[in-house]
Amino acid sequence: MAIVLNYALPAMGICKHFPCSIVFAPDRFFGLGIPHLYTIQEIMGLKDIIFHTNIATMMGLLYQAALELLFLEVGIIKPLHHIPYSIF
């Protein structure tokens, strides 16, 4: 992101040393509203997990198996939505 911002911000008429907290802040908080690349990547990954587990593709089955293995390693017996957040 730094390489892109070094070229994009001056092209927009903004100093390239502008604080990142303001660059990535939403418009409603008077930021520039530029989405961070890692945030977009995480959202796309979560959408992928939800999509594949709902239609039971091979990838969805692999996601489900990985989650079940995580539950075994952590020692969770109940379904995840039944556990209070403070304990989890």
C-alpha cells in the first residue's frame, strides 16, 4: 500500500506524508475513505468461507473440517454460538 499511496496521494493533490489513520478513515469521519488492502482481503476471505460452506462445495467441506479440528484442539464441546463471549 505504501508504494501505491506514494504515487496516488500526490496525484490527488495530497501530501504523501499524510497520516494513514486519516487516509483510511471513512468519509463520515472526514477521512479520505480509501479502503485498506488487507481489510478488503480479509472481507473477501470471509465471504468465500460463508459462500462455500453454505452450498457445501469441496472447499466448504475443507473449511468445515478445519474448523472442527480447531474446536478439538481448543477443547470446545458446545457449538460456537452457545458459548458466552467472555469465556471464549
